[in-house]
Amino acid sequence: MMGLRRTAAPRRRAWVKILTLVSLLVLGGTSVAAERSMSAGSRRRSLEKLRAAGDSKGQAGGGAVVVVDGTKFDRYITGVPRQYEAVVFFTAAGANYKCTSCRVHLDEFTTMAESYQAARANTPETLNGVDVYFFVADFGQNQLPFQKLGLQTVPKILHFPPALAEGDDGRYAIDQSQHMHMAGQVKAEDMARFVKEKTGVSFPIIRPEPPVMIILVGLLVVAALAIKPILSNLGALLRVIRNKYLWLATSLLVYTFGISGGVYDIIRNPAPFMVKQDGFIMWFHPQSNVQFVAEGFITGIMTLMCGLSGILLVHVAPKLRNSGYRQVAVCVCGVIFLMLFSKVMSLYKSKNMWYRPVF
């Protein structure tokens, strides 16, 4: 009898575990079904309460941006029916992802959402009766939605129209036209244009104005305090200004800025670099007509060092009096020049596929 009891007890525990698991799955499915079966009015009222709670807690965006997890994603973004447009910012804020671009673009997304809130409160007639809600979905809490959407990179902004829901295959029926192109650094103004294109809602971006008068007064005070020391040390200051090494360093800095695409960075305002999904940093943009900020300065510094090593090889190393030092210096400068030159040329060819060197 003891042997039978010992055998039966584990079987009973196994059945209890199976029944518990089935019950949890049924209850979970019922809960998801209940979330998706909410009426449009109750869904919207629940969302308004969530936004008001975020505002009262002093969260970033003052309630203009709603942070969602997997459950809230089903409830507010893909649950139907809905009476509003949903614009979602997908990010990966975890420290292991090192997504610097995510933080920068999230600030711009929040600015855009706050500007919409200001237009909704002050000039609602300009919104044509269309309601837009802005959400943030982090990968750490929304892995299933990320999988259903097939998202491989962040940051990403997607538009979910009111009729969009989960398809029969368990994926969200959203096409590439609902994705915002995120090349380079995207400003709040660019995001607002995307929202206008998808929803028809137009609103101006409101940014806090810098304290111009305070800055001007501060500059005048600094200038007034600096006049006397400058006049008292005018001779020494002129000697510094006339120093040829100072202007040599200035010329090298200007040259490095020029060959690194500094003007391109100012006009296009690209991202410093890109963090891939596996956490590794991409320093060089794969496209030939686009660059990252870091890419330009890396190439510029390498080109400058290549030129300096060539100057040392031709003009400095051969003039050393000690023959041993002279040979070592020539060899070292030559190796550095060849390494840097070959690397710069390989980078140039990778960015310009049409280039065919003659040597």
C-alpha cells in the first residue's frame, strides 16, 4: 500500500499542475478577450484616466505620452473599436541595448505630443475633430507586440489607424506606409508632418524659448569685465596671436572639420552613430550618400594623421643625426603612413562603389 501511495501522489501533483496551467491559460485568454471587447467609449474613458494619472504624477510629457506594456498595448493600440488615431514610439531603454538615439528621439516625440496637447486645449477647432493619442512601447515590456510587428530596430514610430487590429495569423496588419522613416536625427517637426500625413491633423511645434535677454546681459557683463585685463596685457596677447604654431593648430582643426563632412552634419543633422539590435555600435552608415557624425570625424582624423605621418617620413625622420634613430623613425613613419592610407582608401571605396583606383 505504501508503494501505491508513493506512486499515486506524484501523479496527483502532476494533474494538479496541468489543471492549474490550463486554468491560467483560459483566464488569460478571457482577460485578453475582455480587453479587446471593450466598447469605444469605455476604452477612451479608460485612456483619459490613464493620461490624467500620468499628468498628476508629473511624468515626462505631462500625460501627453502614455507608456504601455503588453496588456495596455492590446487594450489601447490594437483593441477595437477605437475612436482615435494611435501613434506609437517603439524604443529599447534597457542599459544593455545602449540606444542613445532612442533617448534623443523620445525627447522629440514628447515635445511633439505636448505640442498636440497644447493645440487640443487652446485651438481644438484646428484639429478637425480628429483625436490622436501618443504612446511609448519599450521592448522590455512589449516583446510580443515587437514580434507581431516584425520590428528589428529601434527607435521606430508607427501609426495605428482606428480600424487596425490583430489579424487572423496573430500578426498586426500594418504595412510599411504606416512606418515613419527614421534616417538621421528626426526632429519633432518631422514627426508632426508624419502625423499630419497619416491623420490629417496639423499643429505647430512649441518649444521653450531660450532666455535671450539673460544671455545678452551675461555676455555684456563678461565683455565689460574683460576689457581692463585685455588692455593691460595687450602685448602678451598680440604675441600669442602672432604665434605660428597656434595658427598651424587652427589650420589643422579647420582642415579636419572640412574633410570630416562638418558642413553636411550641420545641414542634415545626422545621428552620431547607430546601435544595432545586438547592442553593437555601427559607426559607418552603409549607404553611400549618408553618414553618421562619428563616421566623418573618424575619417577626418585618420586622413590628418596619414598626412602628418607622411610629413614626418619625408621631412623630419631623414634629418635625424643618429643613424639608428633615423632608420627606426623612417620605418615607423612609413608603416603608419601605409596602414592609414590603405584604411582611408578602403573606407572611401566602401562609400563610393563607383570608384576604381588606378593602382
